[in-house]
Amino acid sequence: MLKSNFSKRLTDQFEESFEEVLNLTKNKNYDKALQLIDGTFSNLFRLNSLFFNSMSNDNLVDILKVGGEIEKDKAIVISKLLEQRACILNIQGKENESFYIYIKALNLFIEAFLCDKDTDLDKYFKDIPNMIEKTSGYVLPEETSRRIVNYYKEVGDFASAEDYLYELLDVTEKNTESIAFALEFYDSLLKLDDETLEKGNLSREEILEVKNFFSQK
């Protein structure tokens, strides 16, 4: 677990620093913005951004869990700082480095979104679709694809969830784990009423047809 008591004071400190980072980025003062991101990490967590950059996607999620549930405020703060770092690196032409940081931020952000805890920082969740868009066109890690599927399922966009499910199945060459994940996904949708499914752009008939196909694998 990452040590830090995330109080209202620290949340306010993050938002003040983050606003300054955005202004510096807007004014193309990228080096100073990156320095401020690193300084904010150090002030809030006593760790610099290199620590978070070095973690695997799942390990980064795991160190923020207490009792099996992610610490939502911390996860959002780290996600937003990493996201802005990735944005600046992309502007500077460092696309590969930017992509991997976007992925770390996205995994953590979706985990925070799916957590039931309350947070004063939930306004940032509106940024998740944009973060997903920033990673489109790349081959995504399996854990990221699964989280994106779960995100779209949670917000009721079942067709988009299915699109990312197909990407996962392609990347994994329809291995046992991804087939099981697909069947679990379709089983969960079948528990919903027809109106909800139609709003999510998937019909019960389509779901049953695809589920039966995968059940035969």
C-alpha cells in the first residue's frame, strides 16, 4: 500500500498544482509543467513520477488497494498527473513513452471509477473516454482491454464494450481466459432488461447469438 493520508488539504493542494500544470501546458512551458508534476508527486506522496512510471499496470493498482479496494482519491490524483505528463510527452514527439504512461493512467483511472467509494474528485471521470481515445490505434495490454470493457459496461455503452472485447480476443488469440471473460460479459448483459440493452446498442438476440458461438469454443 502506498503510504499517505489523503486529506482534504492534500486534495486542494493537488487541484491548485494541477491547474497550474494545465496553464503551463497551455502556454507551451512544457519543461516547467513536467517539473511541477514531479514536484506535486513528491509533495503529495514523497515519491517522484519515476516511481509510478516504473510500476507495471497491475502493480500500480495493487499498491493503492486497502482491504482489496482501491483508494479512490489517490488513484484519481495519480491518474491525472500521469495523464498530463503523457500529454506533454506526446506534444514533444515522444509518442511511445507517452502511450505507456497514458496506459498506466487509464488502468488506474478506470479502477477508481469502478470503485464504490465516494470522492470529491469524481468530476475528473468525464475525462476517461478521451483517455481511451488517446490509446486507440495501439495494441492494448490484456488487463487494459478488460478494464475498458468493464468501464463501457458500467456506463451502459455495451456496443463499445463489445468492440474492445473483440480486440482482447484477437490479441489473446481467443485463449481460455479471454473466452471465459467474454462469456461472463455476455452472461452479465443477459440479466438486464431489453430496454437497457437496446439503449446500449446491443439486442438480446445478438448477445445470445454471440454467446452461443463462444460457448462452443
